[in-house]
Amino acid sequence: MDPQDLQFINTLLDGDAELRDKIKEHVVDFDRKTRTMVGTLNKIHSTPSSQVPVLLDSLRPMLLGCQNTTAALAGIIPPEQFWRWKDMWNNSLRAAIFSAVFVEFLATGHLLSLAATSEQLGVREEWKDRFIISVEDYLHGLITMVNELSRLAVNSVTLGDFEAPIRISLFVKELFAGFSMLNLKNDLLRRRFDSLKYDIKKIEEVVYDVSLRQLANPTVTAS
Amino acid sequence: MDPQDLQFINTLLDGDAELRDKIKEHVVDFDRKTRTMVGTLNKIHSTPSSQVPVLLDSLRPMLLGCQNTTAALAGIIPPEQFWRWKDMWNNSLRAAIFSAVFVEFLATGHLLSLAATSEQLGVREEWKDRFIISVEDYLHGLITMVNELSRLAVNSVTLGDFEAPIRISLFVKELFAGFSMLNLKNDLLRRRFDSLKYDIKKIEEVVYDVSLRQLANPTVTAS
Amino acid sequence: MDPQDLQFINTLLDGDAELRDKIKEHVVDFDRKTRTMVGTLNKIHSTPSSQVPVLLDSLRPMLLGCQNTTAALAGIIPPEQFWRWKDMWNNSLRAAIFSAVFVEFLATGHLLSLAATSEQLGVREEWKDRFIISVEDYLHGLITMVNELSRLAVNSVTLGDFEAPIRISLFVKELFAGFSMLNLKNDLLRRRFDSLKYDIKKIEEVVYDVSLRQLANPTVTAS
Amino acid sequence: MDPQDLQFINTLLDGDAELRDKIKEHVVDFDRKTRTMVGTLNKIHSTPSSQVPVLLDSLRPMLLGCQNTTAALAGIIPPEQFWRWKDMWNNSLRAAIFSAVFVEFLATGHLLSLAATSEQLGVREEWKDRFIISVEDYLHGLITMVNELSRLAVNSVTLGDFEAPIRISLFVKELFAGFSMLNLKNDLLRRRFDSLKYDIKKIEEVVYDVSLRQLANPTVTAS
Amino acid sequence: MDPQDLQFINTLLDGDAELRDKIKEHVVDFDRKTRTMVGTLNKIHSTPSSQVPVLLDSLRPMLLGCQNTTAALAGIIPPEQFWRWKDMWNNSLRAAIFSAVFVEFLATGHLLSLAATSEQLGVREEWKDRFIISVEDYLHGLITMVNELSRLAVNSVTLGDFEAPIRISLFVKELFAGFSMLNLKNDLLRRRFDSLKYDIKKIEEVVYDVSLRQLANPTVTAS
Amino acid sequence: MDPQDLQFINTLLDGDAELRDKIKEHVVDFDRKTRTMVGTLNKIHSTPSSQVPVLLDSLRPMLLGCQNTTAALAGIIPPEQFWRWKDMWNNSLRAAIFSAVFVEFLATGHLLSLAATSEQLGVREEWKDRFIISVEDYLHGLITMVNELSRLAVNSVTLGDFEAPIRISLFVKELFAGFSMLNLKNDLLRRRFDSLKYDIKKIEEVVYDVSLRQLANPTVTAS
Amino acid sequence: MSPSATTPASSAAAFLAFRDDLDEHNDRRERLIKCSRDITIASKRVVFLLHRIMTEAASDGRELSSRAAAEGHKKLRDVQALFANIREEVRGDRFWRYQHNISPGLQEYIEALSFAHYLEHGTLITYDEVHASLTDESGSPYFPLPVSDYLLGVSDLTGELMRFAISSISKRGGRTKASEVSNFVRGCKADFEGFTPHIRDLSKKQAVTSQSLRKIEEAAYAIVVRSSEYDLTPEQLDDIVGQAV
Amino acid sequence: MSPSATTPASSAAAFLAFRDDLDEHNDRRERLIKCSRDITIASKRVVFLLHRIMTEAASDGRELSSRAAAEGHKKLRDVQALFANIREEVRGDRFWRYQHNISPGLQEYIEALSFAHYLEHGTLITYDEVHASLTDESGSPYFPLPVSDYLLGVSDLTGELMRFAISSISKRGGRTKASEVSNFVRGCKADFEGFTPHIRDLSKKQAVTSQSLRKIEEAAYAIVVRSSEYDLTPEQLDDIVGQAV
Ligand SMILES: [Mn+2]
Ligand SMILES: [Mn+2]
């Protein structure tokens, strides 16, 4: 091998290794942030409706904190190499997306769009060759939210909120209709989409139970 | 090969082989003991509340019996070689830990600490260079307990005890919150921990079923 | 989970993670060093006899350089945890052992003993509870040397040295006879040892070729 | 090679080959029979309780038909060579055992013993050096039955029979307790046994569902 | 599970486990013996013709020693279970067979028949339902001998014996012709037999080298 | 499944199974024939030139005998299904092709063309939708012949024929040039083609040896 | 025997012919693999289309099935055109030579076709019906239809039916649907069992079918358990819930 | 919070856009996989062509190498055209998204190109030279060249060089050739060793290179052993044998 070429390749590889290490540092940090967010969001299952706003308020600064990470990553990814490195932060980013869309649903009952999610996580239009939220990542975030919503439907009833399952049911059905429009390969997304059907089924069951109980015990809702 | 060196190497190899055989004997015995304990603990799923103390009483001497094994192992493991051989008894030890922490929960509703578990299994402070209960093993034992608790939540309802699921739910959620604060690497432990969410979901569903039918009142019991 | 116990567990886990990172750093460095040594030793296959001493001289400082690594590892491994972490540097250490024993054979025609190998790599008697060269690692190093010697028998003939194969043959046969007397339980080691017969066969064929053509006389050289 | 010895060896080899072909023929036939039985037994999952006797009646002649096969095999296996050839019919025999024990449970609710299973499949005491049902095969048959019973617990509820799961639960728990007392060394058997806990869990959940909703009373049925 | 049936099954399983342990002990011993024999036979490759008788004399008592093992195994194997357990000693037995047939060839130049091999290893006619040397094992032993003979052809030339390759060539060709007439079904045996052609090719090349240099005259020796 | 369709498919499958059995019978027979031919051809390596015609005469009826098999196969293969079944007789057919082309070379020194090989094996033009010799099979046959020719070059010298290697060398070189024209996938044919280079190298070595000896000992050729 | 007798010229010519033969074979193989991939993708999209239509809200389940089948069949005609395109490539004996290159696409097509057929008729499409879909206007088939591809293709149908049953189970009338699908899949599993010794890989598919069946059975079970708690028919339950939401 | 606030219309539109995005991605992926397969086949044929020319009888080895390289480079231009065709498909960041779909073909191309280069210059083609071969007339590259593909591609060269050395070793002058190749491959193996921790799968290729090296070494050994028996140079030996045949 030509010594100069050997040197050149070594320089390239060292550059890549250095970049990978830098990204890793940010990903470790990102991972820590999103674990805290997901852990905090997990409290929703034992939080009475009245306390939900407080919980959400505690989450907003964390979401905002993710903007540092996306900015940091966008700052070090060389132009047009986004797809080269993105596998490294896939999991953390999907957890952040999940947190953003879940918080929005809990706060407003609305679906946070991909564009709005990008905005919330500080992803800027002008980075589009360095850092974007891909459709796939967004869809993974949505599915994780549905997984949690089926748990929430169950737990909100335990906490005495009999309206929540119905709201959740309508929201999730619409999401499901959206997902049904996609042509998926036999990949992780399709397997997760399949699992989503069980969440919907569970939510339906809760709606069922609640409707029938209300019919039997009209006083329950009132209390 | 120099005859003396050869002799030396052979002595080392033979020593290792002999030690392995001795350890194996104790492990076979340990395995038998823990299988019996786990088998006995399995009866909890069909034991009415009133009979639980009797069942636990039958388990205590078995737990005590494990102290012989840990003492025997500590007696033959050379000081600096604990980590060399510990894979041989990993499974048995984790089963013993599980038994100890499960018995404690069933008896008192509390979590047996790592130090207290070591004590119950007869692992002495002064062996710390020869035989310890590692954090990993303790955590594996806890996870196995949670797996069993989700089953117990279901079966206690069948046995007519509608309060148990609520106690279990509170205990498991607290444990889960604790776990969430640990920095687990991406290994078997992390994977088993992640799978706990299915157990929690199942327990939540039992609590839901019970409270929907107002067979017990979760908020009352919690206080 | 009791906060104190949780704190305690987290301290242990974090300590382990930190130690693992430190070891990893040294292992990456060790790996780089041994790759260079092995790469340099590879030149023996195209080095005429007269140039061998120069080649060996260039290797000695590298071997010496490994002493820094063993010292560094011995400095950070807690006394009783040698066997817990040793898998991390197994490959590098075996490559270093191979280099040491191969250099010795090339320089003197003799087998470097386990004790002498330890010394060359700077492993001190007083570390015996923190860092040793295990018998298995030493034997792996020897087997790798035999693999290379069968190649060297071939290549030394190509380089015009017809005596070398005979020296190699005698050395390897003696080594093999020594090995045959060991009670190898370790599966990988046993399999690699069994595969040595192909190397011996190859060396025998080279000796056959040169003696058939009377290019060298095995019986004379042997004496 | 001495012609007489060669002749002798060839006779042995040809004899083995011929025997293998003969056994194969019977095994193909046995396989066909057991596939039909298993296929018919599969109908149990959509058969209302009232029709079960009819289904079982259709199975009895098929079980009887297996006696021809065991007799044929016993007739051609040389006395001391049973264990040499038995792998060839392992699968079919285990399917036949499963069918026999499943039919018995469905008809009487009892466990068919190993001796009684042998008798049903026409295996005679006096063949004990040529054809037996080994303990392993019997236990494999039982495990397959438990796998089916967990499905049956689910499907009997769908068919409106809320008592069946409770009967199944009691039967399986007793069987599992028995199994737990065996010293299983055989790896495959041990693994299949360990997997039974998922079946038991499923059955427990069905019993939970029906008892929670007071569709059946487990304690009454149990007594 | 019926307690009596359970007891019965456990007795069978324990009996098997005990027998397996006993056999294992003998196999470990058998393995040690045959490793020593094979190791000693390996010296043939560097033994001058004149010293061969001495080497063979040292092997005869070892071969005789194998009779203890075969007797011990025949003593503990239940009559009809020979084929159940024989895989446990396959390797050792084949090594013993190889040793016997190789010693015979080295001593007399003749092929030891299957019957004579059985006799040498102390396998008695009256054990035929408990312990035999199967045709497969005998043929495996022969193939191993051919593998060694191709090495010996090479090494005898190195040792200055130019007649040996020619004797070996004739012996191996006759053996190969015999083998070719067998109906081998057994996959491993067929594959090992097919690989013999490489050994034959190697031997032919040695004979070629020797005769080309007129170091020996193949046609004269053959007569 | 529609009962009629079930019946129909069963008929199709039974037909296929029956055909497969019939083909298998012919293949077993074909295999036996080609093994005998190959075994007989193997004698060429120890047959002096003068006896070669006798050997070839004994082979010709065997080759002719293959015509029965090809005719039988062509008779039972349904039109246009040749490629469906041909894997079953690949090995036998390639052995037959090898025999045909080897006999031709030994008799005439010519390469038997694909068309002539087809003719010799009785494959008729009008069967082209039921039975042909594919290019791939023919090439496999040729490679097997080259494998044997490298052995023959060696052995003919041992038998005192110093002209044969030169004839073989010229013939094989031309074949090699032909093979070099092909574009092969990374499949068996390419691997075998790679191995062919070693055969050519061996033959060249023999030619070398012979040429140099003749130069040194001109009388050798004369004898 | 003289060296020149090996007729070098003709042997070079022969090998040139062999080269053409092998190149032609490899090129054709490659074209068919690509075509099989195209067919796979198009067929998978038809399956998604069918699921999509079936999850639409509709008062009349039958109307939905008919529309899904109609749209599915329309799209499948494009796939059939891809098969028509390779007709010449696989004419005669060539079909069997390249069968394992075409199989993946063919099986995916059969899966999609059988799904559309099930939605329309509630039955398993027959071998003849599948073969008939791969013929030209004059009814002559593009190539033989291997029984193995038919069986392996329709085996995959059970997985799609499981998805269909799970997603429609909580819709009005979905309970009946789930029980129909459950019986249908149970029947498929039983019928295919007898074929497993003949068809390579069918037993793997049977294992998947068993899993799918279990999922359908458990979904049907959940419905029964719930509705058993009240003394109401499924339809009455549907109506009550309809009011609540 | 009211159910209607979930704005169904816009969410349906969003999912329709997602569908187009996913479909476009899958279609592009498929086109690139097909292109990669075409490149693989064409590159393998170039390798065969090079071997074929190098085994021709010729008095002058250098002339043969030059001709092989020239014909190889000519054929490689067709492969380069295939790369030019996908330029738009992989423009910008898309290249990295589809890199693992393109890699197989890219590596085969680099293997063939480096073989032609070795025959012409006796050296390892550099990274820049490979990249330069994948640029348009104005010198702007079709896409970035991953170091991993460069290294994995040239690693495969050692296997072809082994074949080349074995088949040319018994030709006149082949002994020198074998020894050159042996040194070259030994150098490649040593140079690449340092890259193995960085490049996934490179250590597997290194194992193959070791085997190839051993084969070349043994071939070179056989030549030396034989010629050592006589007191003649390889060329003299060649002449003597030439007369005998
Ligand atoms: Mn599908
Ligand atoms: Mn290649």
C-alpha cells in the first residue's frame, strides 16, 4: 500500500472514529434525558386528572432540554451525512418524539404533527441535510404513545376517570386509520403496527366496561 | 518443553480440574435445594391467605439450608478466584435470592435489602474476597420476584383475595421506580428489566378489574 | 426500594462501569501495540536469515512496551476481580505472549517458559492476586507460534534456508510431545491443540522435500 | 482386506440397511396414523361439550390401529437393538402417546399412567427387550397435552363452558407438581418442562377471568 | 400424578442417571488410556526401522489394558441397552481399534480382522448383546490408520527408509479396494472414506518421488 | 378447504411422490453402476500401458449399460419436467460423464465432445424436453477427469511410462484454456475450477522432473 | 496418439458455446429474480390495500368485502401482467429450471389473491382458480403452477387473516367475523397438516399458522368472557356502547 | 378538550404524505438493489476477462498485462456508466441512506478495478484513484466513496491474485510473478491489519487473505524446492523443459 494512501486512510478513519466518539457522548446524554422524561411520564398512570397539568409542567423544560442535544448533533454531523450516523441516536430520538406527542395529547387532546414535533425538539428547517426527524422515527414515537394510551385507559378508570377511555379511544382509532394507509415492509414498524391492534382492542374493552357500568350504576359517573 | 515447566503447568491444570469438580458437586446440591424451594414457593398461587404463614414457615429452614452451600463454596474458592468460577452457580444463587426476597415480601410486605439477603443466605462480610452476592445477582432475583407477583395478583383474585393485587401493585411500582434510577448497561439485566413493564401492565389490569367491580378500593388500601 | 440501598447499588454499578471504561482504554492501547508486533513479526516470512537479528532487535522495545500495559492493568484491577475482567484483554495478551515466545525461538531456538514469559511482559510475582498470565493464555500463545512455524518452514525454504525446517520440526515435535502430556479440559484449547497435527504434517512434508533432495540432512542437524 | 472378512462386513452392513428400510416403511405409516389422530383431536377446540363423546369415539379405533404398528416394529427390531433404531419413530410415538393421554383426560379427567399408555398402544410386557415406551417419550407426550390444554381452557370458554378451565387448571397443576419432583437431566425435556409455566399462567388467567365475573366458582368445582 | 407412577418414573430416571455417571467414569479412564496409546504411536513418525519393535513392545501392554475397560463396560451395560449408551465411548473405542490395527500392520504388515480386533480388545463372543465392536467403529479405526500411513510414508523417507512407502502404498490400495466394495450408508463414514483418496494420492506421490530417484524399485518390492 | 380440491391436491402430491420413488430406484441403480465404473477406472493408476486396452474393454459394456438408465429416466420423466427432477441424479450422471470422457481420452487422447458424450450415454436428441446432459454436468465430468489425470501423470512415471505426463499436460492445458473462457458464478463449478489449477501445477512438476531426468539419464526413457 | 489429435480449434469453439449457454442462463436467472421482487412488492401492496378498505367504517360488512375484493382484483391484474411478461422466459422446461427464483414472488401473489378471494367468498381459493388467474385470454396458462407454491402461498393467508380478525374484532359484527375466521384458519391448519411431509418448509408455515390461530382464539375468547358477564347479546352490547361513546 | 379537536382531516392528509414518503423510499431502495446486482455481475465478468487474458500464451508478460488492463478498463467503463445512472438517486444525503444497498456492487467493482490496476502497475490502487474513476467528465464525484467499501473491495483482490499466481506459476517467468504477488499480498495483509478494529467484516476478509497468502507461499515453495535439486536457474530449467515437450 502506498504509504501516503495508508496515512490518508488512517486520517479518514481517525476522523470518523473521533466523530463517532463525539456523537456517542451526546447520545449518552440524550439517552439520560429521555430516560428521565419517560420515567416521569410513567407517573401519568397513577396521577389523578387534577394533577396532570402539574406533571406536564414538569416535563416541558425537559423537552426543551432536548433542543440542546439536537442542536449539538446538528452542529457536529457533517453536511449530507445525516443518514450515515443516525442509527446511533434512533432510540433516544424516538423516545423524545414519544414524549413530545404524548405530552401534547395529554395537554390538548391533539396529535402533534411531524412539523410541530420537529419544532418542539428544536430541529430547524435549515439543518435538513444534517438533522431531521424522519417519518419512520415519528411513526415509532406515535406507536409508543398508543402503547401507553392503552395502559392509561385502564389506569384512568382505576383512578375514577371514566371519560378518559372514551377520548383515548377516539384518538387512537383515528391514528389507526392513518397507519392503515401505509404500505409497510415486513420490518420492525410493521410488527409494531400489528401490536397496536391489541392496544386498540384493550381500549375498546375498557370503553365497553365503562359504558355498561354507567348504564348499571348511573351514580358512578356522578361521584 | 522443559520437564519442570511441564510439571508446573500440569499441576496448575490438574488443580483447576479438581476444583471445578468439587464446585460442581456443591452446585448440583445447591441446584437441588433451590429447585425444592422454588417448587414450594410455587404453591403460593393456590394457597389461601390464611395458609400463607404455614407455607412460609416451611420455607425458612430451606433458606437456612442454603447457608451450608454458601459456606462450602466460600471454603473452597481461592481468595482471588471468585469471579473465575461464579458462572457455575449463578442460576442457583439467583433462585436462592429470589426465594429469600419473595418470602420476605409475603411475610412482611417489605423489600429485603441486598445486605439482608446476603445475611439470610449466610454470606459473611469477611468472605468478601471469596464469595459475595453481586449486585447483578440480587437484581436478577428481584426481577424474578416481580414476574411471580404478576401471577400472584391474578391468582389471589381467583382465591377471593381482592386486596392483594393492590398491595402488589404498590410494591411493584415502587420497586420499578427504584430500578429506573439505576444505570443498567444494555445487557441481559436491562432486557429483563424492560420486560417488567408487561408484568406491571398485567397487575394494573387486575387492579382495574377489581376496582371496576368495586371489590376493593385501591385508594383506601393505599393509604 | 430503600433510598440508602438504592444509593449503595448505584454506587457499585457506577464503579463497575467506570472501571470497565478505564480497562477498555488500556485494552485498545494494548491491542494497537500487539497488532504492530504481530504485523512486524509477520515480516519474518520474507526476511533472509541474515536479517533476522535486525528484525528481532526492532521487536524487543515493543515487547518491553507491553510492560506499561500490564502494569497499568495491574494498577487498576481490584485484587479479587482479576477473573471478572480478564476476558477483556484475552486476545491482546495472547498476541503478546505469542510475540514473546516467537521472538525467543527465533533468537535462541529455545522455548520461553511461562515464568520467563511473565517476566518479559513485566508481570510481577507480587501481583499474583491481581494480574497473572494464566496457563490457558500461555498455551494459546504457544499454539499460535506453531501455526506460524509451519508457515515459516515453507517460507524459509523459499528464501534458500534448507536447515530451518529441520530445526523447526524438532522444536515443534518436542513441544507437541509436551502438550500431549497435559490434561486439557478447556474445549477451545483442546480443539486448537488437535489442529496442530496439520501444522506438524506440513512441517514433516517440508523436511521430507529437503531431505529427499538431499538439500539438508535431518539426522545430522538433529544431533 | 481378507475376502471372508469383507463378506462378513458387507453382510452386516446390508442387513442394517435392509432393516432400516423396513423400519422406515412402518414409520411412514405410523406417521400418517398419528397425523390423522392429532388432526382429529384438534377438533376438540371447536367441539361443544355435548359432542365430545362422539369425537372421542371416533378416536378410539385410531388408537387401537397404532397397536399394529407397535407390534410390527417389535416384530422386526432385534432384541438388543431397540435403542439403536428408536430415534426413527420418536416423533410418531410421542404423538401417539399424546393422543392416548389426551383422550383419557377428555373422557375421564384422569391421567393415563405410563403402564396404561403402553397397554393402550399395544406394547406388551414381554417385549421389554425389543420395544418399550421410554419415560422420556411418555413425559414428552404429557407436555404436549399440557400445551393443548392451555388452548382448550381458552376455547372451552368461547364455546360457553366456564367450568372446563377450572377442571383443566386443577389437573395441570397437579401434573406440574408431579413433574417438579422428577430429576430431569435430559436437556430438551427440561427445557420443554420449563416452558410449561407459560401454559399454566395462561390457564390461571382464564380461571381468573371466569371467577372474577362469577361465571364459575373455582373453589366449588375444585372440591 | 399418581404417587406410585411418579415413584416408578423417578426410579427409572435415577437409575439412568446413575448408570450414565458410572459409564462416564470408565469412559474418562478409557480416554486417558487411548490418549497415551495414540501419543506413543505418534512416535513411529520419528522412529528408525530398527527401533520399531521396541516401540511396539511398549504398546502391547497398553492394548491389553483396554480389556479391563471393555470388561467393565460390558459388566454394567444392561443387555438390551448397548446402543443406548454406546455414543459415550465411541471416540475412545475407535482410538483403541486404530491402535490395535496400526500395531498389527507395523508388526506384521497385515490387516487385523474385525474378529481379531475384538479379541485383542478383550471383547468376548458371549457379550454380543451387551458390548460389541460395531462394523462402523472398526471401519473408522481403519480410516484413521490410513490417515497415519500417509504421514508415515513421508516420514519414513526422511528417516532414510525408501522401501516403506512402497509397502504402505500396496497395503493401502488393497484396503481401499476392499472399502470400495462396501455399501456404506453412514454419512460420516462415507465422507471419511471419500477423503482417503487424498491420503492415497499423497502416498502415490511419495512412491513417485522415490522411484523417480531410483531410491527403491516399486515393482521389485511388490512381488 | 374445498374437499374436491383437497382430493385433487392429494392426487397431484401422490403422483409426484410415486414418480420420485420410481426415479429414486433408477438413481440407486445408476449410482451402483457408476460406482463400479469409477472403481474400475481407478485401476488405471496401477495398470501398465500395455494392459490399458484390456481395462478399457472391460469398461465399455458398463458405459453401454448406462444407456438403460438414461432411457429408463427419459421414459418416466414427464415432458418439460427435466429440470424439476434432475438434482436427483446429478451425482451419478456426472460420474458417468467422467467415465465416458476419461475412457475416450485413455483410448484416443481426444476430448469427447458434449454431443458425443450424450450419444455414448444413449441420450437421444428427441428427448430434449425430458432428458439432456446439461453443460454444467459435462463440465463437472471434465474437471473430475483432470483431477484423475494429475494422479495418472504421477503414477504413470512410477510405472515407467515417461511419455504419458507430456501427453496429459498438453491435453489438460487445452482444457484449462477452454475453462478460462467461461464466466462462472461463485458456485461449486468455480471452486472446482480453482482446484483444477493445482492439478495443472502438479502435472507440470511431473513433466519437469521427467524432462530433467531424461537429460541426466538418457537411458531411462529407452528402458 | 498424437498431441495434435486433441483438435484444439473445435474444443475452443465448444467452450465458446458453453460460455454463451452459461451467460444466457445467468442473465435469464437475474431477470427472473428481479421480476419476482417486483411481483412481491406489488402483491404486498395489494394486501395492505385490502386491510385498509376492511378497516373503513361501514354499516354493511358485506358491501365492504365486495368493494375490497373488487379493488384488490383490479390491482392484482397489474401483477398478473408481470407474470404474462415472463411467459416466454419460462416457456417449456425452463419454468422448472428457474422455479426457485420465481417462487418468492409467486407465493406472495397467491397470498394476496387468496386474501381477496376470502374476503369475497369466505372460502379458500382453489388450486385451479389460482392457476386460472395466470392464463392468457384464450385460457392457456403462462406456466405450470407448482402445488408447493400454491400451498405455501395460501399458508401465508392465515397470518393476514389473523391481522384482519384482530382489527375487526371490536367493530360491530366483528365477533361473528372473528369466529368465522377462527373456524376457517383451524380448518386450513388441519387440512394442510397432511401435506407437510410432502412440502418442504410447510411445517414452518404451519407453526406460524398455529400461532395466528392462537391469537384469533384468544381474541374471540375475550369477547365471550366480556359479554357473558351481562345477559345481553353481542348486538345489544354494541348498541349500548354506541350510545355511550 | 373535545374529540373533534383531533382534526381528523389534517391527520389523514399527513398520513397520506407519509405513505408517499415511505413508498418513494422503498421504490428507490429497490431500484438501487437491482442496480447493485447488475454492477456485481458486470464486475465479476471483468475479473474473468482479466484472468482469461492473463492465461493466454505470450512471449512477453508485460505486453499481456497491458492488454488485459486495457481491455479490463474498457469494460469497466460500462460499469462506471451504471454508477453514473444512479447519481441522481443517491444525490446528497441519500447516498448514506442507501449505502448498504449499494455496497455489494460497489465492492465488486472496486475488486475488479483494483485487479486491472494491479496488472497494469503492480501496485494497489489508491482510494483517490478509485474515487476518481467514479466521477463525471468535470471531475465531480457521483457520490462519496466510503472507506469501508474501498478497503473491503481491495481486500477481495487478494483472492483473485492468489488465483492469478497459481495459474501463472508454471508459465515461463511465473516464478518471479508468484514471488511478486506473494510480497504484495503479504504487504496488503500487514497494512490492512491496522484497519480491522475500524471496519466491520474486514477481519473476516483478512482471514481469507491469510489463506490465499498461504496458498501462494506454498506454490512459490514448490518451485524453489524443485529447482534447488539441480544447479540451474529457473530460466534454464524452463528452456530444458521446453525442449522436452
Ligand atoms: Mn403476509
Ligand atoms: Mn473475487
